[in-house]
Amino acid sequence: FSVTVSYDQIADLELIELTDPGTMISGGENRTYYWGSWQCADGGTYTLCATKKADVAVLVTTQQGEHLVFNYQSDDTTTSLLQMFTELLANRESTQAAA
């Protein structure tokens, strides 16, 4: 299972609670992970790749309005990953603006 989104297609990043992923449309789930296409309570669909060990996740919204949700290892690690990812995107944007 893999998903690829180019940097220039990312419209927004945010940290969300992931205590209930919703309903699996396709993909899978085991003791440790969720993955695939999921539908949340409000009826929206999203792509998920997450560990059950963390209660937070990164929500990536693309320019086309697609939603991708992922986390890594723990709440603290996921939060740190979002901070580093946000800094990377800001640096790329400022580098591109200067060029």
C-alpha cells in the first residue's frame, strides 16, 4: 500500500484526533495498523495509513481536495513529524519564491 503526493499538490496540513477512523471502504486492518480507503462519520472519504498506537494523525489535504491521513509510532512522534514536515514545506516555498 502506498500513496504519493508531490509537495506542490499539498494545500494544507493539520494534526487531528484519530480515535475512530470510521468505516473501511477498501484496504485492511490488523492489531496494529489501519490502511486503505475509509469513510468518516460525516460521509467524507479519505486514504488512511496509521498505527493504532497513536491517537493523533496528520491530515494532508491536496489541491484537488483529497484527504490523506497518516501517523507514526506515537502521538509525540506524529506531532514532531508534522512540525518538521511543515518547516520543510515552508522552506521549499521560500526557496521557490526567491528563484
